[in-house]
Amino acid sequence: MDFKGKQVDVLGARTHYYDVGQGEATILIHGGGPGASGLSNYRKNIEALAAKRRVIVFDLPGYGQTEGKLKDGAIYEVLGEFTRAFMDAIGVDKASFVGNSLGGGTSLTVALRAPERVNRLVLMGTGGSQAVFSPMPTEGLMRMARFNAGSGPSMEKLKAVLDLLVYDQSTITESLMKERLEAASRSDTIDIFKRPGLDLWREDLASLNHRTLIVWGREDRVVPFDSSFILLKSIPNAQLHVYPKCGHWAQWEKADEFNALVADFLDRP
């Protein structure tokens, strides 16, 4: 599929997105690692998921090709507000959400603050939860937090981060690393680790009536697998799917299985 990007103004930020397929809208939100973008996170998933639905993938402020204009405040609150404004800007009243890591926390925040705008939720290695057994912060999060420190972004630092995003490091290509380093080296990149967080696991998750699919890699070294437990227990209509031999990027490492799983979940009556 030949992806053709579009631009729209959202809260004063020139925002880049892709809009493919037809039918009910599903919005894919990328993670917050160095050099992340909608396309770099979901290039293995967009075409398959767009076969029966409208798929919208956008770059958060300071990521990909979206300007780094984001108001001050707790990261999930401001990204949730930005996402709702993006939906308004492109004329989408309600959508299902697929969110990885930072994108999962953002999707969950949209559902908590504006439940009427969310159909179904797919949360993968989502941020904002709390590990039950694993020590925090994880090595993956610490490497991300150190990425912009000292002499700034470098290929060595980026490789150290990406190596912990996946179970099988051979799935990380040279072209992907070059793409992400270029994106991470922008002057207006948003450093999410310099902003207040938001403990979404302390929110009223029991109020969410949305059908929710929680997806995790068993070997996730960024947001550990046991971070899924509170979400699973608290969200009434949640189910959990765990991939063995899989890290933080289930949509990348298990792309074919993930695409089939998510498509079935979204299509199911």
C-alpha cells in the first residue's frame, strides 16, 4: 500500500497523519521511544487492519513529522487532549483505539476523559499502569530517559534502546535505526521524561465499559508483563492476550498474529 501523508492543524501544531481504508474509524497511536512515529511503529499493521475499516495513524507532537507544540502538563492529560482535538480536526466523532506504550496510555486517557468518543480499546504494553512484581523503572525506561542526556542522541544510544524493545534483535533493521535517529535528532522533539506522568491505574478504570483487548509480550523489558494485571482486573470488559518470546513491540514482532487478533476483536459483534 502506498501511504500518502496528510497535514492538519491541531491546537497550533502542524500534524502529520495517514488515513487509509473505509468504514468505522480505528486510530493507531505510537509509543514514546526515541524517534517513534506512527509509520515506524505500525508499518507492518496498517494495510492489514485497513482491509475492512478506516485506519488513521498520526504522529504525536514532537514525533515523526508533527511539530513539537504541546502545552505544559502531565503527559497523558495533554496527549489525550491533543488526540481529541485531532479527532475534531479531521471530523471523527468516535473511533476504536490501538495504542502501544505511550500510545496505550494516551488511548486509555481518552477513554477515561471522554468515554463517548471511544468504541473499543487495544492496549499493548501500555504506559500508566503499575507493575505488581517487577522493580521499576525498568532498564528499558532508564535507557529511554538517558537518551537525550549528555552529548545528546546517538546511534549507539538508540541501538541500546531498540535492543530492549524486542525479544529478537535481528528484527531491528539498519534502515529503521537510521529513520528513528533522524527523527529523534529534531530540535523540537518532546522529551516525555521531563514531564509529569499520570498514574492511570489509580483512575476509575471500573467505569470503563468499552470492550478492551490488552496485549503484552511476555519478555517486555520496558513495561513489564505484570503491569497488565491491574488493568485486566479493573477494566470490566477487558481480556488479556500474551505473546511468548516477544518484547515491547508485539505489533512488530508478532505482526501477522497481531493483525489477525486485532481485526477479529474489532470486527466481533
